[in-house]
Amino acid sequence: MAIIRPFEALRPPVHLAPRVAALPYDVMDVEEARQMAGENSDSFLHISRPEIDLPASVDPHANEVHSQGKLNLQSFIERKVLVQEAAPCYYIYRQRMGSIVQTGLVACAAVDDYVTGAIKKHEHTRADKEEDRIKHIDTLDANDEPVFYIFRDNPEVETILSEASYEPPDYNFTTNDGVSHKLWVVADPYLIDHLTKLFSNIPTLYVADGHHRSAAAAKVRDLRKAANPDHTSNEEYNFFLTVIFPESQLNIMPYNRVVKDLNGLDAAQFLARVATCFEVAPVSAPLAPEARHQFGMYLGGQWYQLQAKPELTDEGSTVGRLDVSILQNHLLHPMLGIENPRTDKRISFVGGIRGLGELVRLVDSGEYAVAFSMYPTGIKELMDLADDDQIMPPKSTWFEPKLRSGLFVHLLS
């Protein structure tokens, strides 16, 4: 069952929420974060990306960066940019991006559920990124950014989330990317208890985005448990910040690939090799694949449609039937020498929100030799794979819209 509980969020006053709200720490580099924060002293990036307040020469993973984040969090509290809720609450968070609307429950999930597998993951974590998040969370003494979770559709829960719109929201603003954000505080004890019980009958939650934050929350719990002789399992550090969405509301965009070189081949040789596994046809316009097992490829100023030959697909395998697996196993690895896309510096990944124009720009710049546009992985594919305790290739999913950070913070002490 899914154990969730309400919490006393640190959150901004209504008039400051648009200034505080920021994109997640891991969708930008340091210079982009500096530009996004600009002259805004209330931007949550000062907490989630505190290196922006230190000289550019400072290693963004250094201890002094995490210490700066702690100082900035304390400053936000002292200046009342963030104010703590008087009692434990849930929060309902709705985002609208064009025709896409997703409404989720902001809650604390249990570390024990992550450890026992009631919270299922679909990606491996990297030790260096995990260690960085452990230091960040432990030093802040807070979960400053939520993990993005999925639950299989549940009509009772979804009715409660939907009915939130009947009341005026506590927050209602639109960010400069055109995404609207609404938040309702759920303070009614009966409704809090009802939601908690409903989730206790949901057997599984799924990580959509935030594997490193989830793993780090578990490690921080272990550190604090070991240091606390009076540990009861009820302390705040046994829980971590999440937003949990029903599966039917979520939007996965493609996670496209660009590769720096053709592994010693010229364009003609490379095309000939690709044609051994894929049906290749030149197309006159940038190609966003419209079906599974179809790919776009941009090479030498020309777009191509690639269709995987039937023998490449293994529909009986939750991993083998994924398009990201087909491309990796039959093209990126054998033809371009990308053995481990998680660590190989010759490959980069481009979120679908950046559009096909970004793939063209990267290749035309000469920095990359070839780009691949992908058909998005499906929510059902993600959950089925996680249920089988399988792991996706890295960078298989890109969720939009992104949750904004700074609208709710979970203190561990």
C-alpha cells in the first residue's frame, strides 16, 4: 500500500509565489540558472541552485555550495519569503500547458515504501548525482524539490482532486513559459484522513521523475536513523516530498538523441549500415515520429524516416519493445559505438520541449554529427516495465509541464 501523510509546508505568501517559483534544478546548467534568477532575490534557484550566488570558479558540487543553500533557505524564512504552515496539510497542484492539464496531490511519501519496492522505479541512479543530492538535502535539512510520482487511475482520488477547482485556488499564476499553476491547501481533517485512507488502498506508486531525489531521501533517512538513538520511524526524515498524479493526466514527450561523430564512418557508409536494420527514406521536413518503432534522423542537412525492421522488435519484452532500446541496441551501440549512453560523452539528450529545431541547430553547428527524434515512451510502458522490476535505458522519458520548485518545501527537523 502507499503510505502518505500531510506536512507543514514552507511556502511563499500568495503575492510572492510567482517570484519564488522556479524550474527544477536539473533542467538547466549553472549559467542558465544565473540568467533565470537574474535580479530576482526571491527566486527559489537561490536554494535549489545556490552556486549561482558563488564565484563561477566554485565547483557546483562543493560543500560550500550546499552550505550556501542552507544560508539562502534561512534568509528566505527570515524575510518571510517562505512561511511555515500552522498545521499538517495536503495540497492539490494543477498545471495547464496548452490543452494538457495535470492535477496531483502534494504529500509526503514514506521512505520505507521506496526501500521495500511499493514505490517502483524504472531508472538506475548515478552514484555521483545521488551523493550530491544527499549532501544537498542533508545540509538544507529539507526536501526542497518534490519527486514526481504516478498512481494508476483511481476514480475516488481523482474526484477529490477535480473538485478542488470548485473553490478559488490559494495560488493562481502563469509563468513566463505560458504554463498556469494553481494550488489549493487541503486543511480539512476529514478530507486529509480520507485521502490518506484512499492511498493506503493503492498498492504501488511509480517514479516518473526524481530517481536521484528518491534515493537520496532514503540515504538521508539512514544517516539520521543511525545518529538518533531514539529513532521511532515517525520523524519527518522518514518521509519525503512528492507530487502524485493519476496516470491518465500525464504527458510524456520524446527524449531525443544527438551524437558527436559517426564512429569513423562517412555519411554514405553510415546510411548503408543503418539500412541493414531500418527502412530508410528521406523526407522533406523535420520528422516527429507518429508511431512506435519509427524514428527521425537528421544527418548532413537532410531528414530521414527510419522504420525498424520487424525482426528488431521483441514485443514480449517490456524493455526490448521500447523504442529507446531498439535504437540503442541496433544502432547507437553497434553502429556508433555508444556502449553505455549513461556515461559516454559522445551522446547527449534533448528534451522534447526544445523541439526539432534544437536538433537541427546542434547538428548544423558542427558540434554533433547526427540527431535522432523519438516517439515518446508511453505511461503504460513505464508502469508495466516497473512492475516487472526492469530498468529502462537512460533518458527514456521527458515529462511536461515540469513541476515548479519553491511552492512547497518539506522540513526534515
